Amino acid sequence: SEIVRFYIPLALTTMLALGVHPLVTFFVGHGRLALESLAVLPVVNSVIFIFRSLGLAYHEVGIALMGERGENFKALRRFAAILGLVVVTGLGLIAWTPLGLIWFESVAGLSPELARFALTPTRILVLVPGLAVMLSFQRAVLVHAKRTMPVTAATVIEVTGIVAVLSVAVFVLDAVGAVAAAVALLLGRISANLYLTPILRSPQADRPTPTVQD
């Protein structure tokens, strides 16, 4: 029963996270410039994932190295901050310099028009790799403390925020699909990070030991 209580929230988290992708595709297909948006989003997501994957891997690192009594909490948090800055800077160099057009045209093979079109959602999503590092660290602390339910709650908040923003942007504001998707993904991730932040800072923080301080 203890394994089930620990595992089910994590399983639900994964299912919710995977389910958001077809939802985004649905809304983008109903947005303005749908064909162009559907053409560039996979390319934009691929370059985002290159930097975001470093943050995804940090989840396991945090769980493995937290220490039995959480003695490595500060060191892991410090490394997460450095890693977040590095991945955001790396993606920023592509999003905000001529490297972006070189990447999208020469590496990804987009036409010059689509390459320029892809720059806007990429610039909007430039903070996502750093937020991914932060979320992985937050999840690692909670999982290490065997508190998995807040992890699922954060994912529910993120998915709900994405759907809500896309609904308004596409069906009310008639926004460009790719831009609406980028804004929704960014705001959804920020919502998840903000939800978990007070949990980690509360007096009954979901940490391995109460002796660890921020």
C-alpha cells in the first residue's frame, strides 16, 4: 500500500504531462496561421528540448544525492541555480542572436520565412529550460521526502493553465497558434513552479529533514 500511495501520483503526473501535447496541437490547429504554426512548433520544441533535457535529468540527481538527512540540499540548490542560468543563456544565444536563423535554416532545414516565424515562439520560451531545472529540483526534494501528491497537483495546475490560456488566446483573441502555444506553455510552467515554491518554504516543508534551511 505504501508503494501504491507513492507511485500513483507519479504515474498520474507522467500521463498528464504526455497528454498536454495533443491538446496543444489541437488548439494550434484552430489558431491563426495554423499551417505555419504546426510546421515550426516541432522544430522549436526540438531546440527547446536540447536545453530542457539537462533540467529533466537533474530530477534523478537530486533524489540520489540529497543525502539521508538532506544535508546536500543547499549544494544541490546552488548547482540547480547555476545550471538554470547556463541553459537559459544557451537557448538565449539561439533565440536572440543570428545563431537562431542559422540553426533554423541550416540545421533544421526551414525556409527563411518559417525560420523567422520560429524565432518568436523560441524567444517566448527562452526561460523554459531554467524553469525545468527549478521544477526538477522541487520535485526531487518532494520525492526524496516521499511526498508525491504535490508533484501531481503542480502538473494539474500546469496543464489547466495551458488549456485555459490557449482557449482564450485562440478562440477569443484569435492569436497566432505558435505564439499562443508558447505563451501558454511558459505561463503553465511558471504556475507549477510558483505552486511548489511555498511548499518547500513552509514550516512543515516537504523536505527530508527539518534541520535543512533555505
